Amino acid sequence: MKIDPKLKRLILFALLFCFGASLRILFLPAKTLDMDSYLLWYDYIVQHGILRSIGSDYFGYNPPFIYLLALTTLTRSFLHPIIAIKLIPILFDIVNAVLVYKIVRVFEPQSDKPTLAALLFWVAPTIMINSAFWGQTDALYVCFLLLTVLLLLRERPVFALIAFSAAFAVKAQAVFLAPFLAVLFFKKRIPLRAFFVFPFVYLLSFLPAALAGRPIASLFSTYSGQVGTFELASKNAANPYLFVNESDYLAAVSIGIPLAATLLLAWALFYGFKKYNLSSAKILWIALVSLALVPYLLPKMHDRYFYPADVFSILAAFAFPNIWFVPIAYQIISFLSYLPYLFDAPKEILLPVALALNTSIIIFLLWKQWKLSRNETSSL
């Protein structure tokens, strides 16, 4: 008996969703070192109350995550704290899957590919590990980065900058998308006035904490405090600073940050002022390059900082099917980078492999971007 093709697709989609959901449930009890910090913050909120806690400078994250963490304490009578905390990024995984669907639908409005893209995001190993096993919060700021790009694709730049501002209010790593925004500004896709929403949204995210009594100075010192938490040129990040000795840390930072800023500005100016047709697919490609290139060039990067590239490479593969191997490569790069911290795997072996693969992919991304900007009708 022949099975209807639509039924086959429905079965496949259901299996993918159930697979992703099942692994997340399986990962929930896992406890990492980072979770110890979250549990300390959780206990602090329970002991001092929500209002008093969000007015405290006890936490090492910006207020938006603390607001969500405070809400999880309301479930303490029926949910284990680890499960409650991990539900935050898992719920954002669901939201992000919807955003992935909507972005791919821009390119594929009449097919099942948007659904497939969302489900492939849902079952991507590093996405599941990041949220459900590790309990990290990268899904939160990437949610707003996805929304930023979706709104730009829909030609709503002011709302896109509101979303980007929210992403930065959640985590400083949102700045990885800044060179992309610069390109679109130079291409006159984002008006100057749109950038003026940034300080208002950023300050608005602080308002509940400020009203609860948190010192203003501490609200603006979170990110600077995070910068000084470790003195390593690379914290298991698959970038060239992996080979910098601890003794050369200051030199790496002193040279690496201005060098990265110069190269990224040159990249943004070149593709911002170069004459070529800026299609929706190319906008997505530029976003991917920005998110991959910034953590590759900067020192002081962590193992998780290619997470946005993991996500956006999946999107790019649906805009340009011939680069299907790029999201696979980023899954491998991030997974190899995660292993030393999560499972004490030998980083001396794994991280050079991740760096070699990442370097190859960066070169490929830049080469294809150059090719796309030269040939108006080219496709990948």
C-alpha cells in the first residue's frame, strides 16, 4: 500500500519534533558548573524575595535574564530548580524555531521547507545541548537577533533595531551582529534615526531593577565586569587566539581588539558601499558572515560564542541549498568546543581540529560573499 507523500512528511516532522523534545527531557537533570551559579542566584531570590532581589547587584547578568529567573522561583513548589531554570532557554528554543520558520518562509513561501528548517533547528545537537543540557541562555539573545533579521527582511528597520537593542540588553554577544547592521546602514536599508532607539530600549530593560532599588552604577557595569572575569585570549573558542599563551594575554587583547575592529569596519565599509543588488538571501548571508567573523577575530571569546553562527548557518542553507555543509560544519565546530568544558575531553586535540575547520569555513564564507557581490545573478 502506497503512503501519501503528505502523510510521509507529516510523520517525518512529528518524529523530528518528538526526537528533539525527548532529548531535551533526557538532558534536564544534567548539572554543570554554570548551573551552580544559577542555583545560587535562584536561592538568593527565594531567600530575599523577587522585588528585593531584582533591586540587588548580586547577579552577574544584565536584568532581563534575572527577571525571568525570578519568575521561575514561583514554580518551586512543583518544579525542581534545575528544571525550572532550564525551561527558560527551552521555551526560547520553541520561539526561535517559530522565527526560523518565518525567516525561511520569506524565501520558500509555498513549500514545506520552512517547517523542515524549524525542525532541523529544533534537533540540532548544539542547540539542544546549549539549552537543555548546559542550561545556558544563548537562546534568549539569539531570539532577538532572529527577530532583528526577520524585521529587516520585512523592511521594518526601526522595529528591527528595537529587537537588536533587546538582544544587547540580554547579552553583550549580540554585538556580533553589529557589522551586519553597519553594512545595511551604509546600503541605506537602515535609516540613521532607527539607531536612536537603542539607548531607550537598553535603559528600559533596566527600569524594573532601578525602580526596585538597584544602584544605577551597577546596572551599567555588568558587561565591563564580565570582561574582567578571566584572563585568557581564548576560552576554548575555535579562533586563532587558541594558541596564545596566558603570559601573552595582555598583548593579545591590546593588539587583537583594535585589529579586529579595523578589519570588521573595513569589511562593513567595503560591502556597504560596494554596488551590488542586495536581495533578501544576500541579507541573510551577510548576517551569517557577521556572526561567524566577529567571534573569530576577537580575543577573549568563549566556546559558546559561535552559537549564533550555528543557528544562522541553518537559515543560510535554506536560502542557498548548495552550502548544506556549512551548518554541519558549525555543529561540529561548536560540539568540539563544548566537549572540553562539559566532559573534560582533551582540548589539546579537539580545539585545533575545531579551529582548522572554522578557519576553512570562514574563508569559504568570505569567498562566497565576494562572489555574490560580483555576480548579480549568481547563486550558491
